[in-house]
Amino acid sequence: MSEKRIRTGRYFMMGNVACAEGALAAGCEFVAGYPITPATEIANQLAEKLPQVGGGFFQMEDEISSIAAVIGASWAGKKVMTVTSGPGISLMLENIGFAIGVETPCVIVNVQRGAPTTGMPTIGIQGDMVQAKHGSHGDYEIIALCPSSPQEMFDHTVIAFNYAEKYRTPVFILSDAFVGHMREEVVIPEAEKIETVYRKIPELGTDPLKLKGFLDENVAPMPIFGKGFKAHVTSSCHDEYGKRNLIDISALDKFVRKLSEKILKHKEEITLVERDYEGAEIVLVSYGGVARAAAAAAATAREKGIPVGTLRLITVWPFPGEEIEKMARKAKHVIVLENNLGQVYPYIKAEAAHFSEVSFLPPKLVGEIQDPEDILKKIEEVSK
Amino acid sequence: MSELVHPYHRFIRPTVTHSSFCPGCGDGTIAQSILRAIDGLSMDMDDFVFVSGIGCAAWIPSPLFNADVLHTTHGRPIAFAFGIKMGLPNKKVMVVSGDGDLVAIGGNHLIQNARRNIEMVVICSNNGIYGMTGGQAAPTTPMGVKTTTTPYGTFENFFEDISGLVVAAGASFVARWTTAHPRQLTASIKKAIQKKGFAFIEVISQCPIQFGRKMGVGNAVQMLEDYKNRSISIQEAKKLSKEELKGRIVVGELVDLDKPEMVEEVTRMRKKAMGGAEAAVDTGRG
């Protein structure tokens, strides 16, 4: 792999730029997108760098065509990504469902911004957490990573590509304007220390009539275009050969279940969390940029002699319910912190409430990450 | 006795046992014209990737054609095809879909990619109605026609010339034929496949079930007769006034231009990005 793809070294770098560097390191070849604050720097960076390695960034007419082009390029055998923010995701949702339905590897970066509709583009809010899981119609599972620093914008982008390729699925990076625009030290490792994965494809020359390219919970090899597989790829209900079936409900049942099982069966190896709650009675559960405030508050509380721990969800989807239960069994009180009005909170509460008290602490002002002082106050309140 | 096999049966996906088209549908003529063109150019189905959207015409390549086929969401096939062409620049990418898919919900992708002049063939089966969902008005349904969503007659102006729209947007090849012109249509598809640029072919096609029967314009044969009677070549049409052309279908090749094509421009841009060096593709996969 060339130096143009992996710029090994230590940098003072913006989160969004680190994301672009991560995509290059992961082997990304094709990116399509539409300009939007606060994600634009990723596109700008890739528009310059991708052509240098024979790839390209393409500015489409809207976000609908951006995700469509990305899916098309993925079926052409390319490693692909699109970058946007909430309004763009809202437009992409139908085709995100398409990517799930025909099992297309792709990375979708959502640098989240404030509020519904146009909102406040430069302010980070974790406002699209449940949209990523449930935004497109029908039952499905998704993978979503939540970086909390520029370094993780790099690291998580590499992981996202590897998950997308390994499980043949769209993978979200749910960043936000704070993490995307944050500047910090970013270390880009040497090429041989960066693990990259490329999808399994069928053996060349396989008889197309015998090729099972879909609906395997262990991930079917992808019959990418241009290799003579004569792949029939339809978003209509289909069987493992790709053959459309619009009359048999048992085919529909299999179609819906297999797509979800493919993710759920591998949930343990997909799930990434950071546990620091040994001996803690109060556990702060958070993800993304908010986790930094949670860690600061927990450290101060411990200095004061209050046994406080933290659990950070790195992958929010598939929802790591087992991790929540494991933590809640040991805790007396769980405090959930999100920079929103409580989106993942109901999911956490559903798993934890049987074992411990669970409460939610919203930011004082929506769009402002919780002040560690306020978190400390809440800790003192519940520890009484 | 040897079995009689249709000469183009070899282009049909072996698992296909029947077509989903209604009796008398024009999509069969379009399907066969495409296959005749491919055969006429001595090309193989593996030279192509077919893309379609939602609607009856989208079911021409999916599942009929024994090739790589992507059957996509409503209105978006050209946008998917963009990514496929960029990923596989040496393959021929052909979009086959209907007027509702390409011109109503997907209109922006049609004109933007005509503007880009990206090399692909787009075949639009224009039946002037939403057939699959049961005969609703389309932007191509003539004014005043009663449909299931316009029981008092359509009250919107309609697209009389979608080929003209694509010409204005910048495509390098545009032709319009009807299903009563299968030979001319096949010849234009051949040209479109060989064209370095965005090649759009509009095919006025009969929907005898949802349009002909309900609108009282008759069955498939009567609709084809009507197309024949109303068609006028582009050369002849130039001699007539706008008034004289009312109700006529202008057929032929509207444009056939040489102009910058996007895939070639991207190759040029990459070379510039690499400081003039020949494009050395680094996929990152060793």
C-alpha cells in the first residue's frame, strides 16, 4: 500500500480530516456525497486525496443519488463510503434499506448536527441515534460506531470499513459536529499495523445457477458485477440465489430474519465497549463525545471517595444489551448521559432497570455536552 | 423432433419461466429490440450491467436478462448506474425503466446525468401511465385523461417531449421511437450502446390494460395502429408548424453529438492529481 494511502506519523488533526485519512488507510476507493455542514471537510479532503490513488470523490445532485452511487460502486467491487449529516441521512434512508436488503458493504458517516429539520448546522447533537437503527422501513439490524475523539475518527473509520466488508452491510459512523471539528493529536500507524478486510466473493467460474449469494447468516460471498456471476440483485423479496419471490410468505419470513440474524449472530464480535466500573456503585453510561465528560466526572467523584465507574458504548448498534445487563447487575445506580433528550436511554433502561436504579441526565442546554460539574452534582444526589 | 427454441432464448435467465407482462404489453417489443441490438453487435451479456428501477419496464432486465442486473429503488436506477459505471468503466451500463420512474420521481437524476454526459444507455418505456400500481396519472399522461387518481380527468400540463428535456440537459445521443418501430428502435439502441456519452432512447409503448382499455383507445393492435398513424419523422416534422404537429409523435434520432464524456474526464482528472503520471491504481488490497 502506498504512502499516499497511509500517512504514517503523529499529527495535530481535525476529526473530520482524520476520518478521511482512516478511509484512505482502510482502502476506500469511491466516495459520493453532497456538501453539508458539519461533514464537508471529509469530502474536501477525499476529493483531493482519492484521485491520487486512482479513486474518486463524486459530488452528486443530492444525498439520494450519493448513497445510490455508493451502492452501485460497491456492487462494482469497490470499497465505498458516503459522508453527510442528519438532513442528508433523512434523504438517504430508503436506499440505506436497499443496501441492507441486498447486503451491500458501505460506510455511512453521519457528522450529526443540531435539532430536527435545518436546525443549527455547526452544533453537535447526538440527535440521529435511533434514526440510524430504525430510520428506513421494515425490520433490520445495523452496525453503528460512536467516536469520541479525532484519533477515533481515524480508528473507527478503519473498523467501519472492515465491518462493512466482513458482514456485507452498511456501517454507520455516528460522529457529531464537536468530534468532527475537534483538533487533537492523531497517530496514524504504519501500514502493516492497520488491519484491512475485503469482502468474500465467490470463486471465479462458479456456475451462476449454483451460486448462493444472499441470505446466509454466516455472510454469503458477494457476487459482485463484472466477474461473470450473472448476479440478479433485487431489493424485492428474494431467496438465497437472488431470485425474486413475491407470493410466498415463508420466503418473506426468511428474507427478513436472515438479514437480521447475519448481524445478531456476530453481535459479540462486533460489539465494542469500554468498561471502567470495577467496584463502582454508580455507573455512568455514555457514548461519543459525552463519554469524555463522563470520564472526567467519574475521576473527580472517585477522588472524593464516591465509587463511580463508567461504561462507554463504542458500538451503539447492534444494541449491546448483554453489556448493559452485566454492568447493571453490579451497580446500584446507572446514570445515562447523552447529548440529546434521551434517545438510547429507553434501550439502556429496558436492560438495566431490573437490576438497578436508572436515571437520565440531559445536558443543561441541548447542544452542549454535559458539564462534568453537573454530572458530579447528579452523582452526589443519587449517592445520598 | 428437435425442440424449437427462440433465437434470443440464450439471453434469458434460465430460471425465468414466464414474463410478468400483461397480454399486449409493449415491453416485450422493447426487450426484444434490446436483445436484437446486443446480438447484432455480436456482444455478450457479460459485457453489460443492467440497472432498473420500479415499475413494469424495470422488469425487463430484472429478471429476464441473463446478466449482472441491479433492480433498484423507485426513480434511482440512473444514480445507481453512475456508481456502477465509475467502478466498471469498461462495461456497458444500460438502464431500462419507465416514464414514471425516470421522469417523475427520478427526473433529477435523468437530467443531471445527461448534463454529466456519463457513458450509459438509458431506455425509457413511456406508456403515459402508472401501470403496475393500477393506472394512475403520470407526468406523461395527456391532459384531460381519466385515470384512477384523476377521475374527473387530469388537470395538469404534461411532459409532451421528455426526449427534448434530455437533449436540453446535454445528452450526446437522444432518439424517440414507438413500439410500432422495432427495427428503427433496434438500430438506435445499437448506436446508443456504441456511443461515448449519455444515450437516451424514449420508446412510446402501449399499455393496453391500464391505458388503452380504460381510456377507450383500444387494444394493443389498435394502439400500435394509432402510433403508426400519428408518427412523423423528425425530418418531416421540421417542415411543419407547431399547430400542424399537435397530436403527432415525432420519431427519429434527435441528437447524435460528440462532446466531453465524464468517465474520460475523470481519467484525465486523476492523471492531473497524480502529477501527470499514468494512473497507477492503488486499491489498498495489495
